[in-house]
Amino acid sequence: MISDDEDKLAAFLDGQMDDAEMAAFEARLASEPALAARAETWQANDRRIVDAFAPVADMPLPADLLAKLKTTPSPVPAANDNAPWWRRHAVPLGGALAASLVALAMLAPNPDAGGQKDLAFALETGRSLTPVQLADGSTITPTMTVRAADGRFCREFQSGETLGLACRKDGRWSVEAQAKGSGPAGQGDLAVAGGADASALADAYAKLGASDPLGAAEEGQLISKKWSAE
Amino acid sequence: MGSGHAGAAIMKDAILAVLPRLRRFCHAMAGNAADGDDLMQSTVERALAHGDQFQRGTRIDSWLYRIAQNLQIDLARAKGRRGTAVDVEDAFGLIGDDGEGVFRRAELAAVSRALADVPEDQRAAFLLVVVEGLSYREAADALDVPVGTIMSRIARARGRIDKALGRAGGIMQ
């Protein structure tokens, strides 16, 4: 029994209504207990499914598939050493860097925002691993978010062959460390160059006393709350 | 390789970046981890073989989701049934054998059974929006159907899921 109501309930739960539709539907929920009960059940079911599958995106990816997708011949980092996560990245790698990064953060749809599209815009509003097109036509990809020991939020980002680490203080982003790649010319835009770069950032991470990377959900909340941790 | 090499390298990197999410989608579509990884593998192989069909300026994850959905529909049709006969309790070996791992596997098994009751097209729409966080518009673009179709597929999916989860009476059963 698919009814118009069920379509509406779906759109309501998925945040796909405009303000007027939302207000009208909320009024109905308040006066129709059966509809409200179904909304609650559906939402609880959604939550169960989201929670059950969340860890799948954090599992180590199959090595054979990673090898097939690797674009730069490079040694693969040992999977299970006990070094801090940022040091595990500090090895010469190409596609493998992307691989180890994506294991730490999930992709999310890129919020469609306006304003001046510069580096700060990308860091302020972009989900990790989602490329942000800037006003000047270049692309910045935030790759992960960490919290420094002093409480600041910091983000690693990538632009062409440049890797950077920027931290946010009083609403401004400042670049703490940057490393230029020296990869072979003609490599793909997204490819990352050699090992010196990652270790340069590793020093910066160590100096900041960076936490483990934040999960996608936490990062998403921070972005939506303009990086206010409260 | 030839002239397409640089493009292929960019595509590989782009696929790599969305692979964890594609994998989650594939696991949920296929009903268990082993079939899900097979589906992810086939999806990536097809994408690499047909890179010329990718429309520049569109989202690579959307394209991969569509490939995965279509492969899963073909697979289900070939098997002449929906879902999977694999014992999901055995198939999901997520974490260790500690208490939490057991709980997680049982929960995954329960929700996978519920999803198996949902037809592939509805399942895909539901997963893209609810689990992967796409908007109706984005899901509609990915699956190449109108937005209204996404909405009603998700509504139907939720109805079936609720019946299945309600029938199971919770994961402790």
C-alpha cells in the first residue's frame, strides 16, 4: 500500500522538502499518531542500517584491487606496523597514498556553496576526498581532518602535486606546512609525488600533536556547524 | 596504453578515492561481503574497460554506482531470484571474535536479510540516499531515473524493510 503519504514521509525523512512542505508535514505528524509512529519506525530502521554498514567503508581494501588501481609504481606501506597513522603515510608512494587516505575518511557529497572560492573556502566547506573547484579553475581536495593538541582543527589538502596542512583559528585557515611534489610530469592531476613530501607533513603533524583523523560523520558535523566543536 | 594513458591514470585515482564508499554500496547491494567485493571488483573492471563512456564533468561515484546497480540487477536476474542464499552470518566476517564483532555481524546479517527482501532498484535508491548521503537529485542522476521515482522507490523500500525487520523481531531473536 504505497500511498502519497509514504512518498511524503520519505521526502520528509530525507530532508528533501522545502520549508513550507516541511512545516505542513510536521503539523500532520503532530496530529496523526499513526503517521508519527511510522516516521519514528522508519527513521529507527534507517539508523540501524546506516550503523551496520558504516564500518564497511573503513575496512582495508583488497590488495589486488589496490594494485590494479595504482598509477605510480611504488612500494606499498606495511599494513600493520604500529607507527602513528601519519608516519604510516610517510613512505614514498603514489596511488598508495590515496589508498591509505581513503581508508581513513569517507566521501560525502560536495556541498554546493557560493562565496569566494579560494583555499579557505575549500577547507571550510569541503568534505574530505571531494575535490573542490576554485574560482581560478584549480582544484583543491581536502584529504583529511585532524585535531591539534591545542584544540585547533587542521586539514590536509592536495592541489595538483602540492600537499598542505592548514589549521583553523578564529575563523581563518593558515597553512602550517606545505610540500611540493616532484613526480613525473604528465602524471594524473590527482597523483601525489614522492616520499620527502609526506614526511615533511609528518613532521608538521608531530609538532601539532595531531589526533587520529576524524570520521566523516564528525567532520560533516563540524563543517555544518562552521567548525564550532560545541 | 597509448594516448589514453594520462586519462586512465586520472580515472584510476578518482576511482580509488571513492572506493571505500563504492565497496559499502556493493556489500549492501550484494547482501554479503564476499559477493559485495566481487561486485565492487566487476564494477571497477567495467569502469576501466569503458572509461570512454564516462561523461566528463559528472561525478565518478555516480557513474560507478550505476554500473554496480546494473551489474547486480543482471546477476540477480541470472540467478532467477532476488537477494542471496549465502548464509550472511558466515559471510560477514567484519571484525574479530570479540563481543562487539559478534554483535556487529549479527546486526549486519539482520539488516542484510531485510535488504534482500527489497528489489534491486529500490534497494539501490534507498542505499544511495540513506547510507551514502546522496540527495534525491544526485541519486536520480546516478541511477538515471526521475527524482519522483527515487522518492517512491525509497518509500517502497522503507515499507519492505520495516516489514522484514519487524518480522525478525529485533536482532536478539
